[in-house]
Amino acid sequence: MDGNGRWATQRGRPRLFGHHAGAKRVREVIESCPDVGVEYLTIFAFSTENWKRTQVEVAGLMSLFRRYITKEARALHKFGARVRFIGDRVRLDAKLIKMMDDLEEMTAGNTRVHLTVALNYGGRDEVARATKRLALDVSKGLLDPDDVDEETLPKYLDTYVLPDPDLVIRTSGEARISNFLLWQSAYAEYEFIDTLWPDFSRAEFADLCAQYGGRERRFGAVKV
Ligand code: FPP
């Protein structure tokens, strides 16, 4: 969801104004998922690198996340969204963690849209944390090093219950992955679009999903 800061600056407003505008777009995208055939949606809300921003922006974003959960929890549940969070919770404040846990628990039985929010998430950090847990299992004798392969490692990732992404959309004209779902996106299709996140519309989302539907994916193989 990139481009909130620039969107606000273009309007002579503080960056947090852009994040608030960006939060409003999230609801629309979630609600259009069933119409465009998306069952799993993952949004990148805060990266492990985002702590480097000013204290004002970081605190403002954390407060926005708490407000977002308070305001949207019931609507998300009513809509049938199952909400999960990925990322390292250790650095987040206890109140926010409790709200995340409660939202996950409340929506645990929903299946209409699987919404995953990446919060204090970094792909490298995730792989490092997964490796640590895997090494611990090896040291306890629960896992044989000979059994560590492409099937085993993802079981230790935050996304272990989720399918790999088919399509990754990055807004705001930056053609970078920025540490998002590094392992999981090995075969994802990418769309880098110029639209700043607060301007991202249902129509654009639908167009990108339709274009994706027309692509041929070979996963390294040759079409026969
Ligand atoms: C990146 O834009 C955006 C973020 C770091 C925050 C995204 C958060 C929201 C949209 C709030 C909604 C959150 C939830 C959980 C629904 P940027 O600040 O890097 O923009 P810039 O590149 O223009 O500076």
C-alpha cells in the first residue's frame, strides 16, 4: 500500500493524513475480493524497516492500526473475512497485540475472504525467525536435518497455512519487492502500478485481477 506519504504531500498535508486516506481504501479492496475471484488477500501495513521513520509517524501508524481494528472489526466479521496477522509481534505494544489476537479469534470461523495483514513484517526477518524455530526443533531431536527441504521450511514461516501469492500488486510507481513475502512470491506475477495507494480503486483492482486471469503461468516448465 505504497504512496500514502506522497499523496498527502501533494495536498500539502502531513504524511499521516495519507495513511488515514489509505486505510479507507482497504475496506473497498477487501469487499471487492469475492467479485474478482480473490480468496486470499495480503496487505503490507508496516514493515520491519518502517521503524526507521520519525517517531511521530510510527506512533501515528500504530494508533491508526488500533483505531482501524476497533472501527472495522465487526464489519470485517459480518462480511465473512477471516483475519490473520503475519510479522514479528515482539516489538508491538501489548494493547495492539491483544486486539490482533481478539480479531483473529473472532473471525477464525470465516471463509469468504482470508485477509492477512502484514504488520512489523519483513521477508528476511520471517525466514530468519523460521530458521531459528527449525534449528530449535533439530536441536530437540524433533526434526532430522535430512528432512529439511522446500516442503519443510515453509511450515515454519508465518504464512504456513496460506497459499503462495499468485499476484503481487505494488502501488506508487516503485518497482521493488521491499522484503515482501520473499520466499512465498518465488513464482508470483507482479504488477507495479503508478497509482498512489489512496487513489487505488475497486475498478483498478478488478482490471488487474482480470489481466492476471489472462496470463499464462508455467512455473519454470514448458507449456505442452
Ligand atoms: C506506505 O506508504 C504505507 C505505509 C507504511 C502504511 C500503510 C498503512 C495503511 C494504509 C493503514 C491501513 C492499515 C491497516 C491495517 C488496514 P508510504 O508512507 O511509504 O508512502 P510514500 O512512499 O509516498 O512516502
